Amino acid sequence: DAKTTQPPSMDCAEGRAANLPCNHSTISGNEYVYWYRQIHSQGPQYIIHGLKNNETNEMASLIITEDRKSSTLILPHATLRDTAVYYCIVRVNNYGQNFVFGPGTRLSVLP
Amino acid sequence: GAGVSQSPSNKVTEKGKDVELRCDPISGHTALYWYRQSLGQGLEFLIYFQGNSAPDKSGLPSDRFSAERTGGSVSTLTIQRTQQEDSAVYLCASSSGVAGGPRGTGELFFGEGSRLTVL
């Protein structure tokens, strides 16, 4: 079972920041938070991951609360091509662990 | 190749026939995952390989499903006596290492999937 909860859908205006929340209240100390997205008819794409510090890369920023029970993925300037299903996953850092995908959040970027 | 390669990209078969789906992971990636995604649904985990062994087969939906991996590289997912409910996109992903480790971020790289339609 997925260990995360996300809103089923969100809208965002083109050019504005998209803030996608994720709750993971039962996260363990050795579990990382990963974000992936899936654009229609394509395989999922890695976005970013983190353990406890905030992270930023060329695609997005990841803000993890101090208690690590929730996080927010931020797309700073959303474009129409960012319309996709966004998945938040928690996973232990070792080879034996699967990535469990929940239903995710369907983000629609509107012109 | 540069990415995860899956074949065939599309497969239409008749109910009761066997099908084989192939996944060629990124060179050097030791971990390989199979998922399936039915129309409008999320990703369903099927099986995971570390090298040639499969420590987690918990997601295989029935004994009609099997998978193998040889040489720590190519993997084949076989579905015997296909049923209409097997129709889905079958996705393969590979990974090089664990998050925070010296050999990679632990992220998954997905192929474009094999779309299976059982008539």
C-alpha cells in the first residue's frame, strides 16, 4: 500500500508556481521522499528526491517539513507541458525496496 | 542504448495465447522493475530483480505471469493463457544504485512501455 496521500487533482495557471502537497505521516527515519511525474502515454519521469533537507534542481524544488510528515513539490513557473500526474513516493534507501506508486495528483496547467 | 528499451511497443493477441514482453535496461543498472498500468489507473507493481534474482515477486497477479532476467541485463515478462483483464501497458524500469550512495540516486528510469491488448 502507498504510504502517501495526495489530492487527486489540481489546477494551476500557466506561468504561476504549482505547489503540489504530499502527506506521509508514517514516514520512517530512513525513508526518502521521491517525486515522479507521468505525462499522458509516457513512462514516469523522475523529478527530485530528498531525505530531510530541502532540495532544488533544474526541474523543481522539494520542501520537506521539519517533522518530515509532509512535503511540497514546487514547479516555479508552470508551463502547459507540465500537465501530468505527479506521484509522491516514500522509499527506504536500499536495493530490496520497491517503489510503490499511489494514484498521484493530476495537475492541469491552464492557459 | 541510452535509455530503457521495451519491445514490442504494441501487442494485440487473442485470449488464451501466450505473450512475451522484453525489457533492455540501461547498461550497468543492476535493479530492474516491472509494473503494469491499466487504462486510467495507477501503476501496479509486478516484480523486482536485483541482478538475476527476484527478491520481490509479490505483485505477480497469478501463476500465469512469470519473469526472468539473464546475465544481469535483459528481462522477459511472460503471460500465459492471456485473459482480457491482462490488457494494459506494461512498464519496465531500471535503477543503478541507492539514494545517497556512491553509485547513483536510486531513481528509476522507465521505458515507454509495451501496450498489450487481449481480444
